[in-house]
Amino acid sequence: MKISCAYTTIAYASYLISSLDFQRWRLFGKRTLPEETIKHFLIQIGAAMDAMNRKGIMHRDLKPGNILLTHYGDTNKNILEIPGHLISFKLADFGFARFLQDGMMAVTMCGSPMYMAPEVLMNHKYDALADIWSMGIIVYQCLTGKAPFYANTPEALKNIYEKTPLLRPKIPATTTSLLKDLLLKMLVRAPPERIDFHGFLTHPFLQRGKFDPYCKSILMISALPSYHFIYISIYMY
């Protein structure tokens, strides 16, 4: 991916991206992904989320459509045919992002209902741990091809969360114990019991893997309250 230029006006931030490279981007399909690819995805996007969290920023709209993909090597191949260690994941669309000072909680309901943490959908105060839940939903979809908790309407999903304090997703028996453990810790209904960013980044599932040294996670932040364009590159290895 190449950023041609970036500029800020009084009203908004803009960026121009090479159309040739833009065509190489892909969204997640309905097919499942192997654990090695999921691991590589979590390490890259997790690093971007951690950088945001340390700056007091939460995304608030994490979903497959806001995670962009590109890869190295044979560009004629479908993204799902490329080995996980050759895929570069980009976190995008920060229209709902918000700065949270230490100890501060957000109250506005925003994002996509299927990926909203229970505390967000139930109109409770929430913090960056809501992003951890959203990531867990995405990982579950990558693993199984479907959402762990599903309802036809946001209100019906809200009712499920309200009436089921001990939520537990059904994880396929073929899932490794490490990924299963991480998912169960990410998809905990009560935020105080949910894994935090430190626990997430240091989890054993993310500690081993095959990675290409040229892959990097590029965090693109726009539409923040300050109306400034922020461009951050996080080099993985």
C-alpha cells in the first residue's frame, strides 16, 4: 500500500491512495482462516490497537469491513490463498474513534451492533476493553465463518446479553487450546473479567509464529476530534 499524500483542511482530514495498490486490498470473506493467519492478524492489529490504547484512543467500530488486507508476492492470487505470514493487515475508518483520558469512560452507543461489546449495546459506560470484545468477535468469525452470538435485530441481541450473564461461545473442537483460551478470555461479558491489552499482547497464542520481515501494520487515523490526520507505521520485525 502506498500513501500518495496527506493533508488537513479546517473541516476534515484527507488522504490519497494509489489506485493500483488500492485494488490489492481485500475484506474478509465468509470462508474461515487457518490459525496461523489468525495469529499473524492478531499480532499486527493488536499492535495497532495497543499503540492507540497507550495514546488514550479507542476505535469503537472494529469489524471486518474496517480491516483492510494487502500482501506480498504473486498479486494475481486471491488474498485467502496467500500464506498468513505474507499478509499485511491495515486498521482503518476512525469515524467513531475517541480519546479517553485515564479512568474516563464513554457512554455513546456507536459502531456495528454485531460487534458491539455487551456493555455498549446495553447503554452502560465502557472503555477500551470494548475493542477487545469486538476483536474477539472478528477472530471467532475468522475461525468459524459465523458470529458467536447472533440475533435478527440489535434489540434481540441486547436481550441475549441482558438475560445471559454467563455467555460462552461454542468453539470448534479442532481449535488449539491456546486460541480457545484467548477467545474465551476476549469474549467475557463482564469488562472487569475480560482480558486487558497487556494480557492480550502477551498471551501464549501470539508468542510463536512465522512472519515476513517486510509485513507491517499501518494505523491510519482520521476524523478525530482534533481534525488532524495521523499516520503511524508499526514495524513488526
